[in-house]
Amino acid sequence: MNYISLFDVIGPNMIGPSSSHTAGAVNIALLAYQLFRRPIAKAEFTLYESFAQTGRGHGTDKALLGGIQGFGTDDVRIRDSYAIADAAGLQYHFTWDDKTKTAHPNTVDIRLESPDGHVQTIRGESVGGGKIRIVQINDIDVVFTGVYSTLIVKHADRPGVVAHVTKVLSNHGVNIAFMRLYRDYKGGTGYLIVESDESIPDYFLEEIRENELVHDLMLIQI
Amino acid sequence: MSMDFTTGKELYQLCEENGLPISAVMLGREIELGSVSEQSVRERLDRSLQIMEASVHEPLGQPRRSLSGLIGGEAWKVYRTAAQSGVPYAEKESAVLCGEALTRAIAYSMAVLEVNAAMGLIVAAPTAGSSGVLPGAVLSLAEIYGWSEEKQMDGLLNAGAIGYLLMRNATVAGAEAGCQAEVGAASAMTASAVVELMGGTPEMCFQAASLAVSNLLGLVCDPIAGLVEVPCQSRNAIGVANAFTCAQLALSGITHPVPFDEMVEAMYRVGRSLPWELRESAKGGNAGTPTGCRLAFGKCAGGCANS
């Protein structure tokens, strides 16, 4: 993880043509899909700057649509992701916004909606070589990359949430590599992001959810 | 004893002290740092080779146009000339200037870029834009010399060691340092791998890699319409030709006076001094010509070097 591996050089194995505009786009959408953890009825994508300008020629749209259907960067189904989405009855819409300036040139917003109306928006950046970072969840600024096992706790910005979550993790012997807190405003909605080198088993989630200040949980397993 | 290294000099010392080729040191490093077994590394390398095999061969039987239509079918045209290498010169349909091995390697390298541009599966080596050089060389030579899969893996391991040093101590991103950092790096990796596979010493591998970096110093990244198609595909062909040439020089005992680590540093400094227009912005070089602009926008839409 913390060294350059042989397979960082001879790799990644990926659907072309571009590590940033294709593989990176898959990785952002795949994270959005993993975070959502629900069936997707409708997906909206807004592509900015370089993604908007050269995305069509790089298949960025197919990559994004593949990612939210759970396809990885080396999945040959990406080329046919429109047809596969159509067959599954998935609604999708792309906005190619080449006017708005964003912090990073390869930026996309992804809005996912489940059949029962649950909505999640994320903003992702493709920062080169297929590597990415998520910089917003539901309009709150965050930063994580999905390189580590990542637990995201949406909660009320009130005392005790961090203590509760770290206690559960500590009880199960999970070593926290990184931990950060974000919120929209004082007393509003917060996001606690915990990254770990080891896997964070699903059954911890129920214990974390027992705290009434916890609104929602997302987990990305490496 | 640790097999980790951070410079060419350290890698060379590990080879000398242990009497090992570069590939074996790189394998040791991967096993050590990844806390994995040799078998798991070889299983992943086997997968890399499978994907490479498919990507060098597919476009020869079934050429596909790229998303933009700028490329598609070139590999087959070159391969056709290689396929008639046994035909007497006077009866050839087209010239075979490069000989069988190089012609086939060029065809294969261009095939991978066709697969890449048509949203097929490739192994970035070290990047998607330079993904044809290494498999083009290793797989064509493997066919000609009948190399085992294990030997082909040694080629990838050797190339991986050189590529790692370029990635760690310079960059392999065209946006940072131009095409010299992508095809230049791939060519250096491949030159070194070919030397080892042909029986050369670690010393010769470094000489070949230094020569390969030196020959492509300053190569700019100027993709038409910002797409990984033109001039990327033919640059992969020159990456292979340069690798073969430098491997031949090194195997013949020719040396480059500047050590590999200094060439890595030189490549990085040259790259950083390239203007922004020549680092993957699709504004300069081929992309900045009136024709490049027309191919990108249908007309010269402004923003290019000639607007």
C-alpha cells in the first residue's frame, strides 16, 4: 500500500483509452455505487472541465455508467454499459458542463436515486494514473480515496459520536490509520471518515448504528 | 537481507552481491514489501501476460476503429509486411525494412494502442498511452525465440524494476514531463528487459535503459484532440524500435557515459522545463497544428498554438 508495487508499474489492468479519463472515471463511479448500497433507479452525471471537453473521446460516460453498475476498471462490459443499463431499466442522464470551473480539471458530480427515493450525491476527482479522490458527499466537503477500508458515518453534529465509533472499532481491534471530521455547520450534519489498513467487517455497522446520533453508514472494503 | 532499493545504484549492488539478475531482485522486493508468496506474484504476472497476449493479437484478426475514428487497422498493415518475411525481396508486396523481429514487435505495439483506443482491455505499462512498447517487444521475441511463460515474466519483472525507479525518482505522467516520461520510460524498461532476456548482464541492462532514456529526451506529449491515438500509436512503434536499438548497443558492449540514476534525473528536469503546451494539454505539437485543431474541433476553434 505504501510502496510502489510491480503492479503499479506493470498495471493497472484497465479498459482504455485513458487511465485518468476512463479508469479514474470507473473508480469514482464504483465508489459512488459502493457508498450508495441500494438499488439504483436513476443516475445523473455532470462532467466538468477536461472531463466535459474530452470525455466523449475517452469513453468517460461509458466508464461512469459502468462504475455505478459495479463494473471494475478491467471489466470489458464497460464498452457496452449503455446497453446493459438500458436492459436493466436504469435511467441515466449526462450533463457536459464545459463552462463551470472546478478545483480539479477531471471532476464529476454523480447523483444516484433509489426506487424508494433515497438520494446521494458525490463529487469525485480523477487525479492521474487511475487514482481518484472523493471531495464531496451530499454537498459537504470531504476527502478520501478508497485506497483504504473506509467507514463513513453520517451523524448529527453533537458530542459523543466520535467516542462511540472509536469505541466500537477499538472493541473489535480495528487499527485506525486516518480519521477526519466534516460538517455543514455547527449542530448540523457531520461526516466522520475512518480509514483502516485492515478490513472493517459489516457486522460492526449494526453496533455503530445503535447510537441515535448516527443517521447513516457507508463502508468501502478494500 | 532486504531486496528493497530506491536507486539504480542500489538495485545494481543487490544484483552484484547476490549474483542475481534484475528480475530476481524485483521479484524478491515484491514478495518482501507486499508480504505475498512468489506464487501469488506469478499468478498476477500470468494475468498480465494473458491480457497482453490478447491485446497484441486481437486487432490483427479483427481491426476496430477507435471511438474518434482517428486510428484503427494500422497494426494489421504492419503485420502483413512481417508475415511475408520469407518471401524473396523482389516478390514482396511491400518493403520489410526492419526485419522480422522488429516488424512484428512494431505491429504488436501498435495493436495494443488500437485495443486501448477502442475501449478494450490493456495492461498500462507504465501508462495506457505507452502500453504497447513492452508487450510488443517481449511477446514478439518470445514467439520468435520460443521463450517460456516464466521467462516472459522475467521480462516484465525486469521492466517493472526500471519503471519503478522512473516512477519513484522522476515521473511517468505525460502531463508532468511529456511523452519522454511515458513512451521514453516504456522504452527504457523494455530495452533493459530485452537485454536480460537475451542473456545480457545487469550492467548491460542499465546501459540499455540509460541509452533509451537519452535517445528520447525531450519528446513532447501532444495528442490530437487530447485523445490517446495520434501520435501515441506510432510513438509506441518508435519506443519499441528505440528499445531494440539500445538493447543491441548494450549487448554489443556499448556504454552510455551518464549513469542511469542521473539520466532519470535529467529526464525529470527536461520534462519540468517543457512548456505546458507540450505536456498533454492538446495545445501544442501535433495537436496545435491547423490540421490537429481541425481534427479536434472540426475547425480551428481557438486555443491552439496557431489560432
